[in-house]
Amino acid sequence: MIDGIRVYDVQEKGEQIFHYLEGELEEGKTVTGQIDWDKRFSRMQQHSGEHIVSGIVHARFGYDNVGFHLNDELCTLDLSGPLTKEELREVENAANEAVFANVPVQISYPSKEKLKTLDYRSKIEIDGQVRIVTIPGYDVCACCAPHVYFTGEIGLIKLVQSQNYKGGIRITMLCGRRALKDYQQKEESVKAIMGSLSAKEELIAEAVERVKEECTQLKRYVIGSETEDVRPYSKILKEQFDGRGGGKPVMVQGSVNGSEEAIRKVFE
Ligand SMILES: [Zn+2]
């Protein structure tokens, strides 16, 4: 907010920062800006979590963080090499240990000489003063963004999705309140499925598989007629729909593999 008017976008152009407002400001007037703290804190949580995950991956696998996207819903990071499901779980566990340890996030401005001796992550070459963010035991990185003071403020770090991306991997992660919200949504889904299938939480995947199997078995057909020999229909279904079954001139039954629409056409 600037003087009570909502800022809907901010863009950096060269040395200048542009704030786009929903209303007009009086020219020449001194104004007061106000941070949307919930939004800022959420971004600090995601970004600080990203430092920890990237630092752990860098130390254990030697990969670099080559891309990072953060908005109000999504936070993704791109790593320069692949990780298996087990390795991702290992990284996630280690990242949460860093949260439980509640280590301080340290900011420093080393001299050029000191910087030469420092092993730190950096995406770009920086000409001026470098700001180093250190999470002791987990990450050392050149960065000028806002971070939390202690890792405990990040809350849960959850790696929710991953996909192969440009020879490496893109990870979608949630930290803090976003992770809590995701847990709550998933809990609601799980409880709804548990209710529908009368299954215990730890057995719902099995229960869904069972229902799927039952549905497949239910694709049976029965054709009957008092005036016509129905066996030719059974033959057509066998040929066109990988069908099974047979019977007498008055009634045939079996199973088929095909869409309702396609099967109906045979009888039209
Ligand atoms: Zn940072």
C-alpha cells in the first residue's frame, strides 16, 4: 500500500523501481509505503527454504540452482542435474532438519580479498559489493533478497512435485503456511475418499484399486431376444472389441473392451 492505495504490481527497470497503483497520487507529495507483511513473510519463508534445499543439493550432489520462480501460489527451483525419488526424499528430510535446528541466517559484506577465499553459490558475476547469506552448515550464497532471521521461522519444507527439466530437475516446493494449507487440502481429500470407500487412511490406495477392478469386471454384457438369434452380435463384439463370451441363440453374455458410444453403434 502507498498512502492507503493498493500496489498491484512492482517492476524493476534499470536503477528505478516502479510501483503500479490502483489509484492516483498527488504529484510532489511525500508518501508512506506499507508492506503487506503476510505476503512478504510467505515469500521470505519460500525463499529461505529454497536456499536450504539448493545448498544441500549443491553439497551432496554438486548441482547448481539454475532457475527460481516465486509468486503468490507457486515456488519452483531448477537444478542442473537429476534426482531420484529417494534422493528427493533425502534432501527434503535434511532440509527439515535445518528448520528444526533453528540456525541463524547470517548476512555479511566481505571484502574482495575475503570473497576470493570464500566458497559460495552465485548465479551471476557481481561487480560491486557482494552480500553473502550464510545458513551455517547448509548454505553460503550471494543474495540480496529478504530472508528469515532463524530457519525455524520457515516452518515445514515440502517438496511436492518434480519433473525432468533441461537435463536436470524442476522441483515445486511449499514452505510454512503454504505447506500447512496443502496438508489441510490433502487431508480433506483423503477423508472424503475414506468416507466414500469406508476405508482406513493407510488403506485408501488399495481400496481405490479394488473399486477400479470391480468397475472393469462390471463391463459385461447380456443380449437376449425371443425372436432373433443373437449369437452374431456376440461374434461382432468379439471381433471389434476384444470381447469374450458366448451363449445360446436366445441369450449371449460376456465382456468387452470399448466405449459405450462405439458399442451402441453396433446395434444401431
Ligand atoms: Zn536469498
